[in-house]
Amino acid sequence: MISTVLTEKIKAIDPGLKALGSADGTIFLSPGMQGRIYCAVEDELVSKLDFPLAANPTPDFNNIGGNSLWPAPEGGAYAYNYPHGEWTVQDGINKVKAEVESSTETSCVMKKHISLLNAKGVNVELDVRRETRVIPLPASAAELGLKGTAYISSDSFTPTEEYSTDDVLLNAWTLEQFPGPDEVIGFGKYGKKGASAKEIINDDFYGDPLSRITFTDELFLFALGGEDRLQIGVKKDCLPELIGSWDPKRNILIIRKTAIEEGQYVNIADNDQKNGPFSTEDIFSIFNGASLGFYELETIAPMIVKDGKFVSSTVTSETYIYKGSASSVAALLEKEYHINAKEIIK
């Protein structure tokens, strides 16, 4: 179904909006909001969308939510968020609008060309492409009485000039924002039995996220909310399968997936990266925004390199959103994702 109420509300900000019907909800593609993606179940917007800021953007960073595409690494010698030494979101991410290359009732392709300056002083010219299509929910969702929506997005950065990896590293990275995070439980499932905390979690960010993380049966649980902003990376070493969140206030379960691919992953951490960008290989990330009023479930791609040159980076991610009773969500977690729901839904 397509929510006409939300479609008209968002179109007031972006007349070029595309709305795709997906199971019990809508996937919104916004070229006018830099190519961001937003999700709704029935007439409830599940993604964070700051309507006032989107309608009246400032000259500074406009964090209007949704699923946005970013370059990694954020910090360190190759950083894109510190091109001049201070944290900055560059215009290519913050302001440049996309255009719709093609669209159908079930898919949409958005593209744009951007320039990004890294901390080495190299200006990187890039073609950006976001190809999104709706995907079905598991049959058990309807059987359990759950409403939901789902999509897959393939998001890429491709250089239009030649860059040596001595000068340029770039990994595609999607940040999908949702309201919260008080009482929200973030979690991740991984395949490496007996993995240690160090093999699972990259805590090389800020604060002490490990004090809010517990581990059980190839599952980690991250208690979101509180006063402190916290972030973690989920390492390729532990063979991660998915990350997700359970919001008991809204009765919403979110699952995000991306596969481990060939190529070079990096440490995405927002810091000086004293051990270098290859000190860990992050494939997922969870950001606890605390007082900012949102959290993020993030996916990261490897960089493809050939003959010492940066070739491209494409992150392909699946997002599933379910809404319904705690008991039905628990049953879905057990049946579809083989997760001990008692650890998540108390």
C-alpha cells in the first residue's frame, strides 16, 4: 500500500518524491533531500524525518534523517568529515540533490555527481548511484498478524578520475536513522561461535559502549538511550549476519542485512585512528544518539581496488520493518531469524 497522507506531506518538501508500495507500507525516495530513503508502515512514518529542518535547511549540516549514503572512513588520515581539521559534512553529502534516472511501481534509481575533499587534501570526483526496489516480507509475518515493509538498496560510489589508494580510501556506508533511542534494544547476530568481545565489537569511537553491551548465543545486545552518545562497529571477523532494533514503545522491529563481500573494509571510527584505517574491518555499525533523539542502524561496504587504484564501492543492504504485538515479533525472531527472542523482548 502507499500512504497518500504521508506522500502528500513529504511531497510538500520534495515535489520530486517517488513512493513505492511495499507490503503494508511505503518506501519513499527523495531526490530533493539528497537521495535519502524513508519508510512507513501503513500511515506511520518509521524513519526519522525532521520536517521543519527539511523545509527550511540551514547553511550548516542538516540532519533530516532517513537512510543516507556517506563515505568512510569518517576520521583518520583519509577522513572525509575532517577535510580542514574540524568535523564537517561536505556539500556533496549535505546539499547536492539527486535526480531520478528511472522508476517503476516497485523500483527507483537515483543518481548524482559529487566532489569530496579528504584529509590528505585530495579532491575526489564521484558518481553516486542508489538503486532501490521493494522486496517481500517473509510469509510468516502475515501469518503472525504483523504489518510491515521491506526494501533492498544497492548504493555505490564510483570515481570519475584515477586515484591511488595511497591518497584515497573510500567505502560506501549507509546510515539509516530512526526515532528513539530510549528503551530501544539494538542487537546483532553473528556466526562465529565462541567469538570474543574484541572479535565482535569495534569500540574505537567515543565513550564506553561495552558497558551497555551483553553477549549470548551468537547474539549481542546493545542497550540504547541514556545520556551519552555511543557508537560501535561490528567486525567482519565475527561473521556478522544482521543487526536490528526492538522499540517497545512503538512495537517496531527493524532488521538490516548486508553480505560480506570481497574487497577492503576499513575502520569507520570518528577519531584519529592511531592504529590506521585497516586496524579493524567494520561491516555494520550502531549509533546511539542519546539526547539527539534518534539512533542509527548502519551498513558498510568494502572498497574495490585494482593495481593500487580505487575502483568503486557498493553497499547492498536489506531493510525489514515489522509492527505488531511483542509476542508476534518474538515468534518472528525465533522462526525467521533463529534468534532467542527472550534476550531481546523482556
